[in-house]
Amino acid sequence: GGLYFPASEAEKLYDIFDSLIELTDLYKDSDEDGISDYHEKAIESGDLRLGTGVRLIGLNFQDEDSDNDGILDGEELMIRQSGNRVYAAMNSNPTLKDTDNDGLDDGIECNKVKTNIGEHKLNAFSADTDKDGVSDKEELGTYLDDLGYYRVSSNPFKKEDFVIGDEGAVSFVLRY
């Protein structure tokens, strides 16, 4: 088993070494983000694009989190190769800190968001996860550092739910 690289002249060795580097990059993941160096370089150069033809400019094979949103590139973009075909599934854009441009980093939206009404995930591709006309950022309200959760003004996870402060909403204060 193995590959054979014939070279009748020393000058041809440079091309052979270049092809070997490319082959080893297919199995190498320098930044340990879950995407091989080969695929990250192919994406950055534009040789590998999304099915829509869109290029992901800004993917860095030496940075595990190219957009600094707190999520590994390989969790935002999962690459699978089957034969000569390469498949990509995107949970959020690894080159944009805020994929849907709603003011909430993907690191918040792609993980469970803790609120005073429970924990849920938001949609990093939609500025309005529940499609009620109010942005996720607006519905999440204020993050309370001392309590470690968001105090929501309305439920960003479910359309037509209560709004805190409305006459129909009931609020409780818990004491320990």
C-alpha cells in the first residue's frame, strides 16, 4: 500500500512535496476546531464554496474560532467528505460573530439561553426566532450578571406568549 511519486528530475520533487503537503492537510487540524486544514484552506481560497455559491471569507485554519463568537468553527460549520463529494452543514456562519445580525453573538444564540422563564436555544439564522415581529435581542431583555440569566420582556422562544408587565401576565417573587 501507499502512493508512488516518480521523479526523473530533481526539479519535479518540489511539485511532489507540494502535493504531499496538500494530502496531509486533509487529515491535519492545526487549530483543533473539527475542520481539516485542507478544507479550511479550500474554503478560504474560494475553491470550496457553499452550495449557494457563497464564499466564506475569513475562515482561518490556525484559529479555532475565526469570528471570535465563542463557538469552534467546526461546531458552526460541519464538513463531511464522502468519496469525491464534500458536504457542509452550517449551524451558524463561522466567519460572522452574529450570523443573523440581530445584536446577539452566535455564542449566545447557539447555546441554551438561560432566562427567568427557562432555557432554550435561539435560531442563529433568524433575528426573530419565534417570528412574532419582535427581535430576539429585544425579547431577551437585560442580562443579570448576579443571577446568571436574562430577564425577558417577552418569550423569544414561543410566539404569542405572555409579556411581562401586561395585565394578563402574572409575576412571582421567589424567596428562599
